[in-house]
Amino acid sequence: MSAFRVRQLDHVEMFVPNRHEAAEWYKRVLGLEIVPEYEFWAQDPQGPLMISSDCGSTKLALFRGPTDGAEGGSGFRLVAFRVEGDGFVAFVRRLQSLQLRDHRGRAVTIDSVVDHDKAYSVYFSDPYGHRLEVTSYDHDALRKTLTELREQAR
């Protein structure tokens, strides 16, 4: 057996019109922060601005560029962010104030939460058309709370 083994996802590259504006959006919506250790890379107009929720273990690399699929623009399906159950509930409770839209332009609400039987997910897009997901595998613990949140929203 080979000694090579992928340890974890390191980063996902995303093209955005303005790296710092995008970083602010990701901070407001998902709590991702600029990773100070790599911030100098963004001094180069062609370099990435690295943002993370775990001090840089897993990162988004924001590059300045087109988001329409040209020149390597949004050439991936989506990026999924895994959270614990309490984080998922906190995110769902913020949906109305975040005013998120899905890839078809529809408002993302409590009714947008998808039950995958083993996990719950919310799908949405950033302002640049990148498709995103917040997911939690705390399925059994979340079922009752999500049902209550849906009832309160009606």
C-alpha cells in the first residue's frame, strides 16, 4: 500500500470580482475570516485571498476574475460547509435576515432545508453565482427543532 494519503480538503479556488468584498460577504454569512498567515498573497493582484472558519485548516481561495465560467470561473458544482447541529439551527434561524437566494434566484427559507435522511442541507448562492451548501449530519437531533422552526414560520 502506498504511503500517499490525502489528509483533508485544503482549499477551494473561487473567482470573484472583488476579493475583499467577497471576504466580507463570506464573513457575514458563514463566519469565514481572512487567514492572516496567508494574507500577503493577496498583495499580488493575481494572488488569492485565503479565508477560513478553522484558522486555515480548510480554506476558500478567492481569486480576482470572471465568475461566468470563463477563464476557469465557477467551474465546480458547489462547496459544502459542514457544521454541527447547533450551528445548523443558528444558520437556519438567520435565513430571513441573510436574504439568501438559490441558484435559480428563489429566496432561501426554512422551507428550503433539504432532508437527506442522514443529513440536513441548505443550498444557496453567493452574490457571484457560486453554489454553496451548509450541511449537518446531526440528523436525528435536528429533526424536532427543524419541525418546530417550520411551524413557527407559518
